[in-house]
Amino acid sequence: MKLMRPVAMMVLMLFFLKSTTAQRFREPVFDALDSINAIAYGSAVNIKGSSETLLLDLIFPQGDTMQKRPLVVFIHGGGFQSNSRKGSYSALVCQGFAKRGFVTATIDYRLGIENQKSEADYANALYRAQQDGRAAVRFLKKHAVEYGIDTNQVFLTGSSAGSKTAMAIAYMDEFELPDGIDIQKWGPLEGIEGSEGFSSKVHGVMNAWGAMIDFNWIKKGDAPLFNTSGTMDKTVAYDSSFGYHGFKYGGLILYQHCLSLGIPTAWRPFYGAGHTLDNNKAKQDSCFQSMVEWLFPLLSINQSKKTILAVESNFQIHRDENLWRSRSISLLHRRSTHWRGIGNPFSF
């Protein structure tokens, strides 16, 4: 027994050091997670004309005592036609944020492309998806006390079509809908899927290999935007060199537009990588780590009401994605002069 005491004390000391030195929301501080699966957050008519129940899964740290935690909502990709809320990249992101102390949700939404798969058909698919995403945000805010959510810290992310949807939720207004949207058929921008009286406003978006139909949806004062993509993506352009069924403006363009408006932003390129970073787990994990580093300074625990507008960022981008690092305390202002060493290889 005497021999066991030093070992036990060492274990306790290591546990204590881990619990006191780990930085919540930036580093994993929880080993175990809980989840509530298949929560119905609304229902809506799909392209087949039938009512579809919309589901989400909630993932959160086990044994957490914090009553108001930031929320990250993940929206899956699949070209608005396939996949579901359960996927490997969804799990990586949702579990990764949950282990850092966030509440996370991964949602399903109405899928399908109508008619001739024209740009208007894809715009309608986006419209339905963002209606469902807004409904999910409203639902989670409605149940914020039950789920331990801080309604003033709600962030969106997703993969491909999911990121397109997330950006539409954050930036698209009723008066700037894409051409061809059938409002009479699908209803108003917010949808009619329940949780009335709650806002679908979000406080930041992390765009992973997504694009926008119109970058002018983003206006001065809008929510911060993180962007990442592979520079050899042949499905959704990281720039504006080609379009995907009307989605013309990739992460680099959105990043530069946010720079011009003074919106907190970042551009995290993966040189030589394709769509979804070629489903390479190491690259996707690196992408996730970049999101964590970007999001952390924007959380309320790091913001001073007196100094929030005075803090600047210094994001350094390298050609080798493994050398990418955050140099910022906060990401409240971005300037093209912050490029270091290599200059801005994408200036135009």
C-alpha cells in the first residue's frame, strides 16, 4: 500500500494539472460526451409534396456544470441531394467542439433538386435548406435553458452544401433572394416550421469548402466568417474561377470581401487539396483545429466591451498548411497588410 501512494498522488497531480492548465473552448477538457439523438425540431413539406419531420442530434460534454455554453450547429453536405446529419466529418467537428465545452448539434434538412437541376432549382434547394436551418436555430434557442445554451453565442458550420446553407442563414435577407425562388410554394425566408418568436440570428459562420451565389449578401456589421478550402477543388471553386449551379464565390472571394468591410474573417487554404480536402482525415482535423483557433478569440469570455473595437488580428498564412498558425488575440479587424513573409499570393 505504501508503494501505491506515490503513484496515486502522481495520477492526482497530473489530473489536477490537466484540469487547471487546459483552456476551455480552446483545448479538450472533457473526455466523455453525452448525446440526445433524433430530436424533432420541426416539419415541412418536401419536394415530393409530403410532410417531412426534421431531426437533429445534440452532443455535449458529460458532467458539465456550466449553464450557458456556446452552440455550434453543423449542417451536412451532399449537393442538397444526399447524406445525413450522421457522418465522419460531422462527428469530428461536433465531438471536437463538445470536448472543448461547447454544445453542438448536427441537423438533417429537406433534400432534393427539382425539375432540370437548373440554377433556379439549386437556389430553391438552398432556400429550403436554410429555412430548415433557421428552424433548428430557433428551436435550440427556445430550449436554451434545457440544453444549457448561450443564445448570444450561436455559430454555424458545415461541409460544402452545408456551408452554403449556413452562409445563407447568416447573410441572405428577404429582399435579396436569388432568381426563381418559389415563395408561394415554400413560404417565407424563416419558414413555418415552429418555434415562433425566437430569432434565427447567428454570431459567426465557419465555411468549409462552400460558396455563395452573391457575396453582396454579406454587409458591414454582419457576423464573422471563417473560410477554408482546397486550392485544387474541382467541385466548388475556392475563388471565382468557375461556378457550381449558380454558386460562384468561394472562400477566398468571401474572405477578401469581408476584409473590405472590416468583418472579422480568415482564409485557411489547403494547397493542392480537392473537395472536402479529399476526405483526408489528417487534413480535416487540421481544418478543425484552425476553426477552433479562429473561433476562440470571438467568444464572450475573451471580449472586453471597452476594448473590443481596438484589438487587431495578425493571421499568418504559409504555403504549407502544416505551418499555418494563428497569431491573434482577437479577430476583430483584418487587413491585407497582415500577410507576412510570402505576401498575398492571391491579390487581384
